[in-house]
Amino acid sequence: MAEIPVERKKSNAWIWILLAFILAALLLWWAVSSSDNDDAALTQAEPAAATSMAPYDGATENMGEKAAASGANADADADALTIADIFATPEQYIGRDDFSAEVDSPKVPTDRGFWVEQKGRRMFALIVDAPSDAYKDINPGQRLRITNGMIRDASSIGDLPGKPLDADTRKIIEDQPAFLVVDEKNIEILQSAA
């Protein structure tokens, strides 16, 4: 009988496994490096522009125009000016009319006034009660967006726009180092009370 030599065929599967491993490593490297670029782009963003310190002139006619003009910058302004900032140095912010933020309303003690809360800090807010068709019904537990809130102190009680204040609202304001005055049209109810 004739002898037939049998040789084992060499397998090239290791080459394919090595190529798959290299491809997986390249994909992983690409994914990690692109997320690093996104983080770098976020940290290189320009800081928010400084806001002006215009004194309050008692006019509320242009508040809607101011709100529309600053609507795109509301988020940047909210980061720049917080309730905590105002209470840290109230005299620095009295007279400004650019407070814009999303806040909670934990308590509504009077018809014209309600408390706003931002990051654990509370501030009293007064609604400008001017004749209008749209009455804002602020209730405890609502989430609100306020734009162009005017920061005032108790010395401006006589100059506040709208109807005269009731005794309860006046007493609350007199006890505050600073408070907000907000036109009804500059309050947006984002979330109703639960």
C-alpha cells in the first residue's frame, strides 16, 4: 500500500483575530478622543456678558420689549445673577431690572406678593398690578420663569408701579433687604402646582 503523507493545514484565523482586535482598539480610541474634544469645547465657551446697572426710572411700558430682547440671554443672565448674589450684597443690585431666572413659588402670602426660591434661597416678589386682560394666578408649588425682574428695597415703596399696596404686602416688603418687582407679562408659569 502506498503511503500518503498528511500534513496539517496551517490556519490563518489568528490574523483575522488580530485585525479585529486592532479595529476595536482604534474605534475605542476614536470614541474617547472625540468626547475629550467636546469637553474642551465646553470649557472654552465665552463667559456671559456683563449686565448694565441702569437705575430704575419707574417706567414699565418698555418691559415687554426688554423681555423680548433679552429672551435669548435669559439663561446666561440667570447664571450671572442669582438670589444668593442679591442677598450677599443687596446694595450692589438695587435698581437693576435684569433679574431673569426659573424659580419655584413655595408660598403666596398676599394677592400681589409671592415668595420665589432659587437654589434654596428665597426672595419676595411683587406683581405689578396694572390693568391688563391676562391676570396671573400664582399658586404655591408652581415653577415660574421670570424675566426682567426689578430689584428694589423698602425705600422705593412709594414709587412702585401699579395699585397701592395692602398693609400685609407692605409689612413683608419693609422687612426685606431687597425684593423683586415683576410685571405680570414677564411671568411665565412653567409647571402648575402638584
